[in-house]
Amino acid sequence: MTELYPLLMVPHFDHRPWGARDLAPLYDRHAEPGEEPIGEAWLTAAESRIANGPLAGATLGEICRRFGRQLVGDAAPDGDRFPLLIKFLFPREKLSVQVHPDDDAARRCGQSCGKTECWYVVDAEPGAQIGLGLRPGVSVAQLESAIAGNSAEGLLNWIDLTPGDMIFVDAGTVHTLGPGSVILETQQNSNTTYRLYDYGRPRALHLAEGLAAIKERTAAGKVLPRAALDGTVLISAPCFEVTRYHLEGDAQFAPGGADSGCAQVLVALNGAGVVQSPGASPVAMARGDAVVIPAAVGDFSIRPQWSVEFLRITLPLRAGLSPAERSDAASGL
């Protein structure tokens, strides 16, 4: 019998110059006087700690190294590393204009994987936007010239955001996020970001690497949801699957996407519920909480406390595809 059980995660708050000073109502957390604003709440980072049970206080990275594929499952690319980094973003100013490498480009630089991501819009004020990809006909050379002339923003394709939107940010896509939204980001577990333009803020740029990583055309864009038997599939991409559920009664869930099982992450958006699995203590989750379901746990159930809305995030059956196959699959989003 495995020592693993559903793991309630403690958010790891990361300070960024473009972030928020107050994270209410999602979290009772604010930046102290003299502190930089809080830009991100990391839910499944290596340094994120476990809040419940015998493993309380340990980091997710430590648990991955200890339990390996019992935790992450056989679908994960690395047996001792959690495959997905999931976090909330709280932009109150524009993020830098940036790009992430794909798997091939990352491996040429000695990284384990690229960084394809998706953004679920939890909340958005009127006028909130994302800059996603280059406008039709714009070349990388034109972007490089615009960066030198401090006019890069004008070459991006700007998209209005609405709560409930799912945005696919394919690796190689130039992008930025404007102020006024709360985003739940799911990404390949990579920190490789090439900053192309930062509005004069005193942070390093990575022009040579970033310009080389840009793809003028990608599969990035809004993804239309589709109804499933018991939820709404927001995205099914080569690197991750995200499904939204709204429960007003008990529901049973099976192991995650791959045949041999893989880790799953539940992120509560509204309401509250209790996660139950055989032989483990119940785990309560409420808005902003994340619960990691290890691959070895198997079946589990969720009992809403009146009602609960949450995202279920996991790896797809196609997680083991080669980079070329992933590119072909992404084109079918």
C-alpha cells in the first residue's frame, strides 16, 4: 500500500513588479509596506509545501524525489519531477513581452523541456487584454526593430479577456498580459522565459535567445470549450488537459489520463468540497486551494459542501509524444 494520499498544497507567493498588493478575495494575503507586489501564487512548484497529513511540511520537490512515479505516474516525462507547474497570476501592470522555447530549442540549451502553457481567465475587469502572437504579416525582423524603437506592443495581436476564457500559449509565441485579470496558468514545468521588452523596467532582456525562439505562426489562441459526460473540457493539448466541474452532489473520479495513471491537480475556483480516497483522511478544499492526487491513489471522490466549482488538471494520453508529434497534435487544437 502506498504512503501517498491527496496532498493539500500551500501556495508559494512570488513577488513581481507588475503584481498586486492585495490578493483578496482569492487569498487573505497582501504585500507588506516596502515589499514588491505579489505577482504569482505557485501551487505545484518544487518549493510548494504540503499542508496535510504525515508529509506536512515537506516540499513537492522532496516528495517527487522520494516517491517518483508513485506520485507523478508513468505519463510524466521525468520520474522524479512534477510535470506541470500551476499558478495564479495577479497582473496589475503589463507583464514583459516575452517568449518561451519549445522542447527542441530548450534541449539544445540544456533544459529538460520547453514551456507551452495555457491561461484560464478566473476574473477580468472591462478592458483586460492579452497580447498573443504577432499581427498578421509581421516578421521577427520587424519585431526586433520595434523593440529597439520602444514600440513592440503595437506589433502584437491583442485579445479581450472574459472570465471563463481558456487561452493556449504555444511555445514560440510572443506574448504579454495586460493588467486587470486573475489568471490560472498551467504550464510545462520549466522556468525558461526570454524577456524581449519590458517598458524600461530595470530587468535583463534576452534578445538573442528570445528572437531565435520566436515562431511567426503558432497554434496559440482562444480554445472553445466542449461538453464532456460529467464536466467541460477547456483544453486538451499535448502537454496538459484541463476540465472544469461544477458539483452539487457527490462525484467519483478515476485515475488520470494515461493508462497507468498520472498525477492530477484539483484547483478550487468557487465554493468548497471534500476530497475523499480509500484509507486517507478527508481533505477540505475551498477557493484558491490546490490538491494533488498522486498517481498511486487511484479512485477518489469529491463531496461538495453545498456546491463546488474546480478545475481538474492532468497529463493527456499523448504526454509521451515526441516534440515533432506534439507539434502536429497542437495544430489540431
